[in-house]
Amino acid sequence: MLKRSILALTAICALSIEAQTVHISHCLAGCPTGSPATNDMVVRNVFVASINPQSALADWISYRILKDTVGVASLISREWSRDNLLDYSPSSVDLDSASTSFGQPDQSYRITEMVIDPADQGRLVPFSSFAGTPYWSDINRVTNMAPIRNEVRIGPWSRLDQAINELAVRQGELFVISGPVYQIRQPFTTGASSANNLPAAFFKVVANKNGQLSAFLFQQDMRQHERFCSQLSNLQTVEQLSGLDLLPQQQAWPVADLNEELGC
């Protein structure tokens, strides 16, 4: 499955596959490790994701923002589509099984035990970070889907994405890793979460090649008006709660933070 899932690979993140080294440009200091061995790696033009087959959602997703990739996303279609790299892409409940689209706002589909309303789902990778590229349609893949509460995603989550884009335009290159935390007080277990099978929080880690890094942890009960800066965390906490090593090839990292540059 892994070989079938890998496309358009370039430098930076190293993964060992049958004694070969695969370099993935979306990761800094190595792609995250710690996900279950049963996960599938999906590499798209604008992100790489580790998809948990039990939840059909990403345990983590990593992407690289450049100055020229940022653009205006207001006219981009928000219609979800299957990810044809995976055999277990979400099956439709009400749509024709032959359909590859989940754009209808009045219908839902099921991911394992979760019934998902496609009109009410967040994206770990935002449109605005890649609206300046011809590959923005990757953002609509269900492998980029995240059940982020509406108040969180249209409030502090979205404002952080905007701040990251603005910093990328100024600095020229940023790396972002994002994903769910299923149990906020202890590392999550494979495919398990809270009683309703939804993540308790989502993390977002922003870094550059100079060794500067900022980490955020957004709990699902946040209100829309809250500032994203109030969710500042640190790399150690995010890694402990997610059970992941987010920068496995790091050396003496981080050397400084990006808090001030992000407006915090």
C-alpha cells in the first residue's frame, strides 16, 4: 500500500522503505514517526499524511508553505473528493457508490463508526496556503479532513492559518505539522478517542530551517472569539499528547520560537 501511495517525491524527509531512502519535501527534520505500522502514507502535491485505517483520518499531516504558494481562496470549490490512493476511502451512505464527490451539503457519509457531515468538516491543510498553486484540489481530499468543531476552525484555527501564511510570505518558507489528539491528558491509542470517537484537540506545529518553532494545541471546546495565541504550547507537550516524534531527525531543536513573528 505504501509504494502505491507515494507520488512526486523530492528532498528533505527521509523514510526507510526496503533499504531505500525516500525524500519528501513536505517535512522538515524528517517526517513524524510513532504512528501505527498499519497506517498508510499518502503523499500529495501539497501535503503528506499518515492515515489511520481504523479511523480513515490522518494521525498527522505535514506541508511546506512557500511565498508563492499562498493565495486568495475565496473562489475555490469546497467540494470533498475521495482519495483514490486508498482502498478504504470513506464509503457513502446516501450517495451513489460510484460517485467520487461528497459535495452535497444535505447528505452525510460514514468513516468507521463516525457519521460525517461533509459540509461541517475542517481541513488540516488550509486552502489559502496553496491557492497560489494549480494543486489546490488536493486540499479537498478526504485524507485532509478533520472533525474540528465549527467555532474552533472558523475562529482561532483559521486566524492562526492566516498568521502562518503572512509569515511565510515574509520569510519565504515554513513547515507545518498538524493532527488530532484523542485524549488530552495522555497519549492517544490507535484508532481510539473520546466516547463519541472524536478528537479532544488538534495540534499545529510551525517551524523554519533556522531552528525556530512554535507549537499550538487547540482544544475542541474553544470559543470562536478566543485568540490563537492563548493556545500556545511547546513541542514536548504536543509530542507527549500525540504519541508522535514530530521532528525525528532534529538536533538541538528548537533554538528559538516563532511566537512574536506569528503575532503572539
